[in-house]
Amino acid sequence: MSLRGRFAAVSSGIAFATLTGSSSAVWLSYTAGQQRHLDTALLRQAEEDALRGAYVDDPPGSGRPSLRHAELDSATTYAVVYDKNGQALGWTPNLHAAQPRWDLIRHGAALPFDLWWNNEHLRAVVAPLPGERRQLLWLATPRTDLDGDARDLARRMALAVLAAVAVTAAAAWRLAGALTRNHDRIAAVARAVAAGDLTARIRIISGDPEMARLGRDIDEMISRLAVLVETQQRFIANASHELRSPVTTMLGELSFALRREREATAYRESITEALASARRLRSLIEDLLALARIGSADFESEPVLLSEVAQGAFESSQTAAEATGVALQAACDDAIVEGHPGDLQRLVRNLVENAIRHSPRGGVVRVEAQPSTDGIRLLVSDEGPGVAPEVRERIFEPFFRSPSARADASGAGLGLAIARSIARAHGGDLWVDDAGGARGARFVVSLRSYSQPFESAAARSDA
Ligand SMILES: Nc1ncnc2c1ncn2[C@@H]1O[C@H](COP(=O)(O)OP(=O)(O)OP(=O)(O)O)[C@@H](O)[C@H]1O
Ligand SMILES: [Mg+2]
């Protein structure tokens, strides 16, 4: 069954069940109320008639006992007086043919009951007559009006329920139609996207606002997917290109060396060149692996002293700094963050290496920790040319390099992408700010500070 059909069927079913339930409750309470009224009238009449106590009458010449019908209330159609043995003593004229047997109507006094007599549905009551003779008066009245009203009400209610269910079914059918109108469109777009067409869009303009919003959300999702796929394709293309360059150099050097017999120095030169390319290849592969690992892996957090991180980064960049006469300064006091010490060191090392590379000869590279409202900020600043505002976001893209960096082939352009991934994996971030107007670049890393008392690695090894 279609979704539309199911929706209409379920809605009508619910409407039918609730309307039938509530109508039955109304019907029951109405008929019970009507019956109560009848019972009250019947009982009152029985009491009054019993008090009069003089029903048995022998009309002269009739030879039959009879009740003076005229004395009975109009509601009372049938009456019989029984003696204590259940023998009928007198009755209304309409019972001359036959009177109900006492055992059929034996009931507690003042407890109205139903019975069928001569194909007529009656409501009856028994009341004791005053006096020593322990006679009983049986009064009954047809339920015709009551039953007729109940039947009529039931019929009207059934018609109302059927009409309401029909209206509900029609409304549900229309509503489901309106809701599912765009389903085919969405399904077609989903199939197109699954088949690789990331330009497909739903573009619901009119109709139901929820549906339009769903359409917009799906379109937005496809757009993001398209950007993601494009970024990944660009990444793969860039990575392949970067990997190919050193391999090409290596192959070139080695084939050149083997083309003919050469002097030992020529071989050495070729091997040195090939080795440099192999190192570059290895560092590129390590960076790519690091980028993949940091993006996907979980790590155990531990307290990390930032001064130790800065020291480690300075030690591995010492040679480069000395070569250009760049001074390395750290002011981290005893700031402690939560994280992975190796990854944090890699992050700071990438920033320090960049800072040294872009520093003028004799410049200063400074690593500084500052408390912030949401943790700790680690600032890495230099006195180089700084980063132009228009590329402040782009420099974090994998393989993005300044034209000068591209020209001297000094790096692959993965350092900042790795650094930002590490910062984000630590629940923080990395960005470049305007250095407070000062000359040079300033990179800011936000990190979560560690709140527990901490013993530094150096102190631990001393102990
Ligand atoms: N301190 C800085 N001052 C000015 N520009 C910078 C600085 N740090 C990075 N950049 C710019 O950002 C680009 C990307 O830096 P990133 O560290 O990602 O790559 P890289 O240093 O060129 O290569 P890799 O780090 O992979 O060896 C650099 O090419 C440079 O243009
Ligand atoms: Mg770098």
C-alpha cells in the first residue's frame, strides 16, 4: 500500500476508534439517564399506589378481580396485585388474558428490572402493599419510548461517526498527497547524487514550509558534499603531484648516473641528489600519514607543560635558527594544557620552523603562553613579512604555499594543515591574527588548560 493510502487508512482508523468510543460513552450515559428518570417515576408511582392500598376490587357482576385502572398513573400501563403465595389477586384490564407468573417477576422490592411480556419490552418494579396480608404490587410500563430514543440516538451517532470518518479519510488523503508530492523529486535527486551527479538539486520553492526546508537542507548537504569531494580530489591531485617531483628527480639522477661509466665524484653527486629526493619523499609521506592519523585517531590526554613543548620545538629547529641568526625566545611560565605531548610538539615545531623560515636574518621568534577565558593561548610570532589578510585562511589548506615558498621548493605546504588538525583534535583551534599591529606574523593556538596539580616530566625524572 502506498504511503498516502496508509496515512489515510491509519488516520481514518484512529478517527473511527476515538469517535466510536466517545459516542458509545455519550450513548451509554444518555440511555442510563433516561432509564434513571423512568425508574424514579416508576418507583414513585409504585409507592403512591401501594399507599392507596385498595386496588383489589370486585366489579359487581364481572366475576373477575380487577384493578381500578383509572387510579393508576398514565405512565403505569400494567399492574398486578399478588398475594403472599404469588397468586394474582387483581390486575389491570389489559392483563385479563394472562398475568405474568410470579416466579418470572420475583424481584427485590424497589429494584426496577426489564422483562419481555407479550412481545413487549417492559420496565417493572415490585412494591409491598401495606397491611398484614403481605400483598405485593407489580407495576410495569413499556420501554417503547426509551428504546426508540436509544435506537434513534445510536443511529444518528453512527451516521455522524461515519460522516466524520469519511471527512477524515478525505482530508488525510489530501494532506498525504500534499506531503508526498515532493517525495518523487527528492528520490530522483537522491538517485542522481548516488550515481555521482553532485550538481543535482531539489529546489522546492512553493508548498509546505517544512518540505521546503527539508529540500533546502538536502540541497545544502549536497553542496557540502560536492565541496568535500572536490577538496578531496584536489588533495589527491596535489599529493600525487608533490610525490611525483622527488621520484622524478630520483629517477633522473639514477638513470643519468647509470647511462655510462663515470668518475666516483660524479656517482657521489648523483647519489647525494637521489638521497635528498628520497628524504624529501619520506618527509612528505610522513606528513601525509600524520594528517590522516590526526584527523581520525583518538588519543589519551595527559597534562603537558607548554615550556617543555616549546623547548622541544626549539631543539629540533636549532640548526635552522643558527643558520639565519634567528633568536628563539619562550615565555610559557608553568602553563599546562591537556593533550598529546608528541602532537603538541609537532604543532609548535611546524609554527616555529615557519617563523624561522620567514624571519629576517637576526630576527626574533617568540613562543608565549597566555591565559584566556576558555583555556590557554599559545602565540608564535616572528618579525618576518607577516601573512596578507586575504590568504590568512588559505594558508591552512593542504599544499597551499606562498609563491616564494613554491619557488624554492622548501616545503610541501602541509605544515599548517597538520598544525591546525592537531589543534582541533585537542578541542582548540589555530589561526593567524594581525599581530596587534606589530610587524611580522603571529599564529595563535587555543588549547584547553589542565586544572589538576601537575609534576613536569623533568621533575618526574629527577625524582
Ligand atoms: N610565519 C609565517 N610568515 C609568513 N608566511 C607564513 C608563515 N608561516 C606560514 N606562512 C605561509 O603559509 C604557507 C603554508 O605554510 P605551511 O607550513 O603549511 O607550508 P610550508 O611551510 O610552505 O611547507 P611545509 O610546512 O610543509 O614544509 C607558507 O608557504 C607561507 O606562505
Ligand atoms: Mg611549514
